[in-house]
Amino acid sequence: MSGIFDRIKKILNAQVADEVRKDAFSKDGVVLDVDADLQELHSLQVLSEEANGEDQGGVASSADDVQDRSDQPDQLDLTRPVTLERIGFFFDSQGWNWGIDDDGDFVTGFDSSQYVFRLTGKKNEIFTILAFRSTLVDSQLRSEVELLIEDWHATHLWPMASFVEKNGEIRILAEMNLDCEWGLSDAQLVTQCKCGLSTISSFFEEVDERFGPAPSETDTDGDYSE
């Protein structure tokens, strides 16, 4: 993207502009308005600097910055690397609590379940939302858990559901992964976060219908590790 604006700046250079004006010509009876074209390019540059920030990092400076751009698609909302900082800005804009665990992952809780947001891959290009259902299921119901997950995968694209079995109990998990190698705009990041939270919540609701709802107060000190 910087290459585009480098070219724009060259076009806006007074010396280059003079040469372009000299080369202005008529084609099919229409006179090219070079000054208007240059002014339009200048406006594009100004809008981009306002939307992306004057610093080269282009990282949002506040939660309001993230939310405002996601609600105004007519403004330039350029793609940038996904970071835990940007996710934190979004959560702050919603008034949601969150924290960073010992592994450096972004953690939060919804409906008595724990959600982990993490970036993996060689370039941290894989954005993952992983959720652990708070209520455990007895291992004797393993076949029913497997059937529920199979039915879910047959009718839904995401999240991917799984479970871990330990000490005679089953912990049900839900996960959504997205390749963000080319980055996400603020609007796209907000959409992916909301999509992950919404679809995972829907899956856990089906689990509750089958095995009973999660208690209002959960064992927040329990072992949520895989």
C-alpha cells in the first residue's frame, strides 16, 4: 500500500505536475482535466492519512477508533496485521472484561465459559478463537457427546467442536480459525470476533439443551487446558 502513496506523492510533486500538464491532450473531443485529477489524488491521500493514522504503524489509538471505522464503511479502513492490542481495543469499545494469561493469550468469559483469543503460525497469521465450556459431562455419555458434535458438523460450517476427556469427565470445546496473512480491516476484525462469539455461543446452547445448562456460577479456577 505504501508503494501506491509513494506514486501519488510523486504525481503531486510540482515538477512532475507541470510536466503532466504539458502532456495534457484531447481525445475524442474530451479535454483531460489534469488539475482536477491531481486534486482528486491529493484528497485520496489526505483521507487515507486520516483513516490510517499519520504514523507508519497505522495502529488504532483507542477503542473508539476501532469502533468508529467499523461503523462507517464509507471511510478508508485499510487492512493491517491482527494483534491482541486491536482485539483489546474492540473489547474495550463493547465494555467487555478481558485479560492476558501466563501464555500471552487474550482471555475472556461469556456465559460461564472461557474464551481464548490467540495468534499462531510462523508470522502470527492464524487468528484463533477457542472456547471451553465450563460444565463437564460424565465420560459415560461420551457416545452422546460424539453424536452431538457429529450432528453439529453436518449442519454448520463453524465452529469446529471437539472434546477432551480427563479423570472420568469430558470438557467440550469449540474453535474457529481464520488465516489473516494479509491482515484485516477494523470492520473485518469486528465481524470475525462477533461471528466467533455468536456461533460458539449457539453451539454451547445446543450442548446445554442436550446435557443441561451451565450453572450461573462456574468453577473459574478449574482446569481449562487442552
